[in-house]
Amino acid sequence: MAKSAIAALKISARSRTDGRRTLLVYMNSDLIKEVKKIALDEERNVYEIVEEATFDWLNRLYVSISVEK
């Protein structure tokens, strides 16, 4: 397979239809465990809980933002 075709596959595999992008953060391992447990209990994705918490925090402390959900 040509290099350009491989690059295209990598890009398409990483792109999302909802417009979200990847963000790597380091968190306390106990906090990660608790968020994962809650996500399972609520049948949600961890990213949804973290996104919601970040959105609420930004609106409460800094700016009023609107984000398409």
C-alpha cells in the first residue's frame, strides 16, 4: 500500500463525525477509577462525564460558553 493511502487510513480511523478531538490528560488513579465506576453505573462514556464536568466548571468559574452537544 502506498504511503499516502496508509496516511489516509490513519486519518479516517481517527476522525469522528461528532467533531470531538483527542486530549491527553494525566489524572490521579483513584479519580480515574471513580469516574470509570460512575460511567458504568450510569451507562455513559467516561468522556461524556469529563466533558460535562469541564463544561460546568468553565461556565461556573470563567466564561459562559455554549457548545453543541
